[in-house]
Amino acid sequence: MTNWRTHVAKSSGLNTRRTLARVTAAALTAALVATGTSAAVAADEPGRSASQVPVDAKPSGASKFDTYAEPGDAPVNALYGKDANGELWGYVPSGYGGLDPRIWSGSGWQDTRFITQADNDSDGSSDGIWDVTGSTLSYTSWGTDYQVTVGKGWNIYNRLLSAGNLGGAGADDLIARDGSGVLWLYLGYGNGKLTQRYKVGSGWNVYTHLAGKGDLTGDGKDDIVAKDSSGVLWLYKGTGNYKAPFTSRSRIGGGWNTYNNLVSVGDIDIDGITDLVARDKTGALYVYYGTGSATAPFKSRVKIGSGGWNTYSILF
């Protein structure tokens, strides 16, 4: 596998309260090859540790994904965490299936309730973040002073996620769930601002977690997964239609209540397929590498971080 490393963009003063720096993949000059025998090296452990998992999923069938894929086939982003002091820390994919050691990425975010990454120009790498602090939704570009107040009144939502391009245009979009369980879609303009909201479903309060960042099934549409209160994980395939962005759900598997957080930032092992990161109640971190199959979207889990990940109140 061709190695790759990172750079840290400048830390910029957004205002007197918050600072933000970026951890991003450096320019990739050669194809990255990910194979099933590659070691998954974590930020805090020396090697790979596979273990029993709630889902027994194996790759199957033909899809658009190649065994030897280049970055850009799926989004590639760092994984970020916000700690109790309001500090942000970034973990860049190592290129070998795990994460590099953390890098300081900002401060002053202690009052922020939600943070999610956004790709505005469809290049497979996030350009900034949406955050909800108090009742205000803001957009901040990485490594600049550019911050936009998108809207007020966002305290009505108890879940917020940018799962990619759900509406069929180029930029990432934003979904939000209100207190009554209604799911709303906001389309992105590509500059951090959003359209009016569109109601895309009700009854979503049965889910404790929503996650997604890219295409899980190989059809070119971005998808999401949702975990219900009984620990069952469900797949919602994307349609690319903003009026009805998801098909009917399909069951992935049970036993997911072992986790207290699910998040996707795209492709962790750089094989061209979106992956899922899960944190268990002891603070250990696992990755489910994507398969590209709608019937079995994830391989067996691989441990990429030992205890300590519970230090983060938000992973994004």
C-alpha cells in the first residue's frame, strides 16, 4: 500500500469564543491499495484485533467498487472528537485501515451540541463543519475565518447529520430530526447555506443513532444507517431525490446496543467504500469496513482504538 500522511491547516480565530483548525489528507499522488490482509493500526494500539460482532456480513455480488480503489471513490476525512473542555482533536486515516495519533484541531466548542462535516465541492473531502451552539446553526470553513450564521431556532432538533449528497445536487446536504420524530432535509447550496427544509418522514424517534457519509451499496447514491432502541441496525438506501431521499429500510443486524456512538466520516481503509465507526460502552473504538453490498453492507468489526474514546462527547 502506498503510504500517505497529513498536514494541519492554520488555526484561525473564528471569533472570541472558538478556534478551528483542519486535519486533512495530503495530496495523494498514487493509488492507495487496500486489501483484506492489511493491518488495521490504531492511534493507541500496535496492531489489529478482530472480534465477534453483531453483524456477520461478507462482500457479495458485483458493484461499482473495485478491489483496488483510488481515493475519491468514497469520501475520505479525518475523524474528530470534542472533549469536555471544548477541545477538538482530529484522527486522520493511517492508510492501513486505522487512525494516526490525534492532532489538536480547535478550542472553545464546549457549548456546542452538534457538529457534522460538509463537502461543498464534491471532491471527496470536507470543506468545513455545521454546528449547533445554543439555538444557532453556523457553518465554518476549515482553516479560515469564514463563518456563516445559517439560522436560528435549531434547538428544536435532537439529531443533526450531514450524510453526504442526499438531494441529487453537488453539495452535501443536512438532515435533522425534531422532538416529535419528524425527519427534515435541508439542501446545501455549496457555500454552507441551506434551502428551506423538506419533510422526509415521521416516526424517526425510534432511533437512538443516525450515521452515514457516502454510498454504502454501490449504486452511486448516498445512504444512512439508523440504530433503534432495541439495538437493531437498519439501512436506508439513498434515492438521490430530495422529495423522497430514502427507500424503505432493510435490516442489517441486531446487537448494536453494545455501542453508545456510531459515526461515519467516509472511507477509513481507503478501498473506495464508505465505512462505519462504532464506540462501545467501555470506550473502545471499532470500524466496520464497507462491502458495497446492500444485503450485507459491513464486514466483521476490527478494533482500532482501546479504552479512552468515551472522553469525547461528540464524534464527527
